[in-house]
Amino acid sequence: MKKYVLYPGCVMPTEQYAYEMSIREVLPLLNIKLVDLEGFSCCGEPIKSVNQMLSLALSARNIALAEKEGLDIFAPCPMCHLALSESKRILDSELGMNEKINKFLADEGLSYTGKVDIVNTLDLLHDIVGVDKIKELVKKPLKELKVATHYGCHLIRPSEIGRPDDSENPQKMEKILEAIGAKPLDYPEKLDCCGGLLTANLPDSALTKTGQKLQKVQEQGFDAFIDICPWCHRQYDSKQTKAGEIVAAKLEVPVFYLTQLLGISFGISKDKLGLDLNLSPVDKLNLGGK
Amino acid sequence: MGIVDLTSMGESQVKLRSEINERLSRLKDEISDYCFQCGKCTSGCEAHKLLELEPHKIVALLKQGLIDEMVNSDVIWTCMSCFKCRERCPQKVAPVEILFALKNMAVASGKQIPGNYTAMLQSVLSIGLLQDVKSVTTRDNKTISRSDLNLPKVSKPTDPTKFQMMLSKLAVEKV
């Protein structure tokens, strides 16, 4: 059994509960133990536009907290995963910055040494657990469910920092979905952005991006849309109705977190996976059962 | 310790101004030198069609010295940070990073921060997170809280005073 510190970030633990619930249900079945830790803060990435230094220091502080436990970090949010990875990269390669940041951390009795790894849901499932192990646990295969995947920009770019999948042709979600019986299909808009980061200053433009992508997915006859990022899911699922209004389309695309779909195929009950919290019409697929 | 300290970095405006100018001339002379205006960044830009962001033009304008104009322009705030330009630039210019720098400078020079960024910053300062725990609505319109779902307490800085102290020290540092 491999142990990780769960770094929850902000959006998942304050409103995107379905992601957290499904993670906490699914990962233990795959021999991953999650350790909760007090004291974490925002990773800083969402306010990088305001102050990059702040972003770097916040991430370093969060890594330092996990280092104290001597455990690797599991960051389910792609934005957090990027912020932590980038901070690690800078602190590991720039001695001056490392010393500077460590001076700030010392006030809280923390220090960054760079000895822990940072993983996301995608590499944890695909690279560490592995598709074969996932296959073994499937009780209710998702018979030929035609699914469109959405990785989220921060999960695959910039590749220079080291991301869990390829920047132009990511396939790990597809591999995982095939293992549970679904049928992922390619589509031209796969790499389009959800617009979520514009919510801070241009919320209608953010929803236009969301609506435009969902409209294309709907037109192409997909059964479901699968994401893995709490920011993207907030756009595609929580705000789907609003996004539809903005692009003047009636959107009815069932949206799931990848971990929710895994849970369904493992026979975990809907309640435990937070399926009631999905606001998109997930009922029309008749998956799972009570 | 407030938003102003954090965004103005606690520096006097004159000193700050020269600091910013130095950063910007680096952008102008070093980074944009490599750009040969192939337009690959703009062709893939997520904000291009919708909001008319043209990363290659921003790099060209910086090169021409139109720095203040860029810092004060609203267009720098249309970037969605999808990182496609950074990924695809054959010269590793990374317009998205230039935009982050321009936005940071706009904020540091006292220009008003657009939209909800102020509230987000304020929240990080006071509770360590972008927002506090929310109640959510289910598909059949029931209101549910985090504790109803048997999820553990949210992880936040345990000593807010010490946490804020670290942030305020940071504020005195340069951008």
C-alpha cells in the first residue's frame, strides 16, 4: 500500500465535493492510502496574475508541510499540481530563490528541501496503479458508453515543467476509460480550454468558452463528458445551464469526474460518489443504481 | 497588512517604478528578441477568437517600446492561461509568461485590479484559501453542506497570524 499526503487545494474541498468523495472511495480500493494534513493553503496559481512571487511561496510552503511528514503529495487539482510542480522546479534549480523562499518559510518552522514527489489523479491511476489493476476491480463495465474526455490545460501544459500526459495528444484518460468498458472517442475540440480562469474578471466570456465546447460535444452524439479538474468541472457541470443560456443552446450533456465513473464501474453506490451533486443530466444514462 | 501592501509590494512608487522599468526592458530586449513573428501563438490562442488577444502582436509592441501601453491595456487580462502559446512557440518566448509579468506589473504600479481578484486575494490572506466552505445544491434542489457528506474538516493554515506574517514579509520583496 502506497501512502500519499492529500493536498486538496481550494476549489475541491470548498465546493466540488463529488471529486473529493469519489477520490476517497476509489483510491483505497487501488491500494492507495491518503493522509489528511492540517495547515495547507491555496497553491497560488489562481492569483499568479496578481503576484507570481506569492504563488511561488505559497506552493513551496505547501510542499514543505508534506515534506515534514516525509510523504509524497497527491494533488488532484491540475492547477495545484502545476503550481506545486513549477515551484519545485524553480526551487530545485535556482539556489538564490531557494534560499530566499526558505527564509520566509522559517517563520512557520518549515523548510523546503525538494525530497518529495508530486502526483495528480491521472498519473497516479495510470502510471502508479496501472490499467491492469483497475481492470481487475471492474464489476459493472460501462458497456460501450461513448465518452469525450477533457484533460484541462494545466494538466498537460507546459510540458517543460513535466506534466502527467502529452501536451498535444493525451491518451491516459482514454486508456483508463477503456479499462472500465467505456468507449472514448477523439473529437476536434478535445484540447479546447474551459475558460474557467476568466471567471475572476470576465465571467461571461468564461461561460462562452464552456458552452461552445459542450455544444460541439453534444452535436457529435457523445453519451458523456469526462473531466478530472475541479475548475473545469465547475464550468462544464455546475454551470452547464448558464453556459447553455450564454451560447443560446439547450445543453444536456452528462458530465462526470473520471473518479466517479471509476467508482460506478467498481460497484460503489451513487451516494458515496456524490453523484447527486452533479448538476448536469447524469440520470439519463441510468448508471450505477443505488 | 492589507491588499494594498500586498499588491503595491510595500515599495515607494518611485523605487517601484524603476524596478518595473528594469523588468520591462528585460522583456523588451531579451525575450522579444527571439520572436520572429510566426504567429503560431496567436493561431492557437484560446482567447484570440473570443476576445481578440493576439500574443504575437503584444510581443512585437513590447519590442517597439510600447511598454506602458501594454501594462495599462485591458487586453492583457483576457489571457486564460491555457499555456498553448508557451507549448507551441518554436523560439521559447512564452507569451503567457510575458502576460503574467505584465499583469503583475500593472497590479504593482497601482492600477486597479480587475474583477474578483481582490476578493480572492483577501480571502487567501484571511483564511488561506480562495474561498471558504460552501453549501451546494443537489440535482433535486436539496442544500447540502460539506459535513453532511461526512468529509473531514478542510485543511487551512493552523496559525493565521504566522501565515499572514509570512505573506506580509513577502509583500516587501520585489515582484
